[in-house]
Amino acid sequence: MASTKEFRDYVLEQLRGLSGITCRPMMGEYLLYLDGVLFGGIYDDRLLVKKTETNAEFEMSEEIPYPTGKPMYMIADVDNADRVAEIVYATVGGLK
């Protein structure tokens, strides 16, 4: 199942406070970058971020983005823009 453009738009609206966010379509889903660093994506209308040591403290559930994918963390409370921003910054910090 592909993600909807409406959910993508909602996630991007929640991320609007982060400078340097870009989104690229990929096979019906969307990859998310912050300052050129791929940190996660939108898969089946779920906001998922890569697992890092720096974002483990947020105690998110693990989800598989697609059948052959590696586990990622799901941001369940997409409505909380401040919390989403914290998680994104922590994730990108662990990827650099």
C-alpha cells in the first residue's frame, strides 16, 4: 500500500519548523532528508525514522517499512510537532 499525498503533506506541515527538510518520492512512498541526510520516510502512512543510539531514548516502537526492509522506529504522535522535531534532530545527530 502506498502512502497518501494527504499524509505526506501533513507530515511536511509538522516538519515546517525544521530548516533543510526535503522529501523525495520513491516507489509510492516518500524519503525524508534533513540537510541532505536521509533520516527516515513515510511508509504506508507511517512516519518512520532510522534507528540510532541517539534516538533510542524516545522509546518508539519498531516497524518494518517494507517486506525486505530493516526495522525502523515509528513516530506515533505525528500531531506533536515539537516532539517530532526532537526525534528528527536526535536521529540525524546519530547518523552524522
